[in-house]
Amino acid sequence: MMPANPEQIIQSLKSRGLRVTPQRFAVYANLLARADHPTAEQIFLELNQQAPQSSQATVYSALQTLRQAGLVREVLLEEGVCRYDAKVEPHHHFRCRGCGQISDIAWETFHCLETAPLAPGLTIESYEVIVRGLCDACAGESETP
């Protein structure tokens, strides 16, 4: 992913009614520049690599505010681990069981789910397909003697 233009980040935050704080800006810019679906801890560590700028609680708070504003989404691909994604348009995910790499899968890859078999009283609001397997690199390693 390419880093977003600072003016675009500011406009995105303001268009959702958010105040532009240095921490919010930094967290959102960090997510926009990544494709790896990081955890809050990973974002915190990367933001504070050079010089401490934010507390872990501030990063968590910024992520929740961005999520509530619809600028980022939580991605739950493994038990007990919440990851974040700035790509909010519908898409699915692939997770390599070897190296843990997460890749986006285009929404159109899977046909619409047939909802008729659902039990009465259940209403689907959204869904996401999570595909698990091996990436090319890990599949190649498992074939090596």
C-alpha cells in the first residue's frame, strides 16, 4: 500500500466528524500505508520506534474511534487476536497457516451466500469469508525433503 497524502488523511478524519489529533493522524496514516493487517501492539511499536509519541492506551483509543467512524475495520482471523485494516470496502481474507501472512481476497471471488437455509429469525447483516491454507513460499517448504 502507498502512504496516503497528509491532506487526504486530514480530510478523511474531518469528513467523519473527527478532530484531527496527532495520534489519530499517526495511527490512521500507519494503517493506510500497510497491507499486513497489524495488531494494535504492532502499530504502537512501529509508531514509537524513533521516539515515544503515544501510549498503548492512546493507540487503542484512536483505533476504536477510527473503527466507529468507519475508517478502519477490525479483522478477527485467529482466536484472541484483533487486527486492523484501513481497507473498509467489502473483501475477504486468506491466512497462511505456515507463516501467518494475511492477504486480501477480492469480494467478487466468492458467489453470494445462499441465505435460504438459515434458521427462521436470523437476519444476515454482513459476512466475510476467511480462507486458510498455505502461501506459495510455505507450500514450497513443505515439499522440500
